[in-house]
Amino acid sequence: MRISNTKSLSKVPNQSLLSGILLLWGLSACATTVQAAPVGVRYPEGVSQGFVTLSSLDGKKLGEGELSQVAAGPDRVVSHLSIRLKDGSLHDENVVFSQNRQFKLVSYKLVQYGPAFPEPVEVSLDMETGMYTLGRNPPGKDRTVLTGHLDLPSDTYNGMTVMLLKNLDQNASVTIHMLEFLPEPKLYAVDLIPIEKESLRAGGLARDAVHYILKPKLGWLVQNLASLLGKLPPDYDFWLLKGKAPAFVRFEGPLYKDGPPWRIEPASPTLNKEK
């Protein structure tokens, strides 16, 4: 079944965030500076290759994946995250963005399928044309494909959270927009807020990681109603090393609507020694 839809979105509250946040990354009393969106480029992204692990919050390993970035023109970068779970499920996220003074999302794609996810989902968004496609196959129902046009602000940043946090001063917060695709596209504003510093060891040295949270901006009435109904959005937490070369440390949060919180961390490759 294919459905077409054209509309202009206003900011709306959400009950959970799709993992467009994923690529998906604190200082409580000191976090008083709020930056205006869109986010400026201080540390340009470039060609890179890395690996990640996916686990439950109690440390059980669920899968592993790969994160790569390649140039796609004078000022465009393609960032690709692919995580394969042990049960054969796949989370695959592809983000194209520009970084000419300010970060700007160009296109976004997400594919999820397998036993770990409640339903297969395929999402695509073209920011230059405003066109989106949402393909889903809810359990016990026929597959549907919803297409349409959206009028989105230039600070819509699905899939770019970590990149944005790397470019913020460690005491600064920022408000941006993200798009929730299920059950149909909705736009909402979210705050990226540093809440504290946490000590860690890296390379044999003690370092401080900044702990950020991602929080949807809910109005007073909606916030109170959601709290009474037990429908507050889940927590999304990011840890980053700040300094001359900011780096991702950890992400914790659900990868799909109403899903359990999972943890994503960098992993080091190991050689298979020849016998």
C-alpha cells in the first residue's frame, strides 16, 4: 500500500525518538550558555573508519558494527553506521551532510529489520527537496509505504548528534530539531545539554568525559500530562572527550520506539594471528 502526504510540520511533543539520533553523542550548574542553531563547524569531519560494539546496559554483548566517513564532494561527507546483531538483525544508518561554516543535513536513510526490532522499517529523507519515504511492515499487517513532502528548518539534524556535540564548547547547550518517523513524520525540538564531567582512563591517562543528555522540549502542560500518564520520553545519553580533538566515548538509549536502552561504544580491531 502506498500513501502520499504533503504537509508543513509544526513542532510537536514526542514519546520517543527514532535512532536518527544515533550517530547516533556535562556540567550541571555551569551549563548556562545556549547556542543558536544551526551549529557552526569548529572541527570538520573527514575520512575515517572505526568499529563499535552494541550491548545491553548490564554489559551483555548484542552485536558489533562499523562506522565510516568518506568525502562526497567539496564540502559533503557521507557517514555510514552499520550494526549487525547476533540474532541477524540489522541497524543501518546513512547520513549525508555539508559542513561549509555550518553543519547541514543533506539526506538521511535508516534501515532496521530482524528479530531485535518490532517491525522492519525503511526511512529516507531528502532535505534539499523535502521529500520523505517511510516503509514499514507492522506485525500482522500489510506493508505500507508513506511518501510526502515536509517543510523542515535548516537545523534538522537526524543522525548527526555526535558531530554536533563535538563542536560545542563543553559548557554550552544547543537546541535543534529532529524528525520522528513513526507512526508518521513529526517534527520536534530537542535540547542537547551537558550535565556533568565523568572521569575515565584512556591511553594510560586519566581524562574527563563530558556527559550530555538529549531532551525533547515539551510544553509545561504536555510535560505534566506525560508525567501523569507515564509517557515521558526515554533518556538519551552521550559521553564525549573534549579538547583539541573531541572524540565519542559512549551512547546509551533505545534504537527504536519504546525499545530498551542499549549501549554503543568504540571497539578496537584485533588481528587473527596466523598459526
